[in-house]
Amino acid sequence: MSPTSPKAFPVSWDQFHRDCRALAWRLASAGPFEAIVCITRGGLVPAAIVARELDLRLIESVCIASYHDYKNQGELKVLKDIAPSVKAIGDGKGKGVLVIDDLTDTGKTAKIVRDMLPDAHFAAVYAKPAGRPLIDTFVTEVSQDTWIYFPWDMGLAYQAPIREGSAG
């Protein structure tokens, strides 16, 4: 889904913070967790908020590039793997590890990380139907053809009324 989609879901910093805290509430009873692995870059902010709320100090990242031009998903590439010390937690397959991302879209990125940590608990703030089966916990589901505008991708600008964009 590209940013030219007629369905837009702009998310403010305040809303994103509230949604991340809601995710933490849902995750509080799903643990215990010993570590968080955030999928970068989108998982960095929600991981920081959830780590604070669940009092987790061990935070690791896995770096996977999927949106190479901010419009279309390309070939996925693992830029940085998960540290061996985190992979060794629990059963060595992710038990006790919480994996966090901002969004599961197609599920391709989550699948790569799930192959690395099959027993980890996967959470995303937002989920789309194609990626939803790979996520254990999420806050809000949006349609597959919706483009989410995250606060770190936006500046203040006029937003056309919904009816204007669909006149025809």
C-alpha cells in the first residue's frame, strides 16, 4: 500500500503514545518477559514506551529494511541480526522475549523475525489483515488498503475532508 492510497490513517504523537500504552496494558498479563526485541526502525518508539511501562531494561534490535523508497515494499534485507545473548534467553527460541513493531502490514518482516525467535511473543501497535496472523497482540486493526501516517513521518499540514477525496 502506498502513501497515495485514498484511505489515510494519520496518527499524532499523542495518539501513538496512548496506543503504545494500551499495547503495554495488553502485554502486562502476557509475560513475563526478560527482553524486548524491536524491529527497526518503526519498533523503536513503541519498544521504548512498552519497556518503560513493563519495567524492562534489556532492549535489543533487529534491523530489517523493507520500504526502500517509503512507498513500496521491496526485497527484505536483514541489516543487523539479534544479539546472541538475547537469542539465548529462555529456551533459545525466544521464550521470554517480546518482539515489538509499529505495524504488521504484509507480515513478511514479522515472518523473518519469527523464524529467528519462533517462541517469542509478537506485538504491534497496528495490524493489517495480511500480517495479523503473525502477531500475538495488537491494539488497532486497519484495512489492508489504508496507509498509516506515523508522527515521525509527518509535519503539520492541511488534511482534506474525507468527502472531498472521494467525490466522483
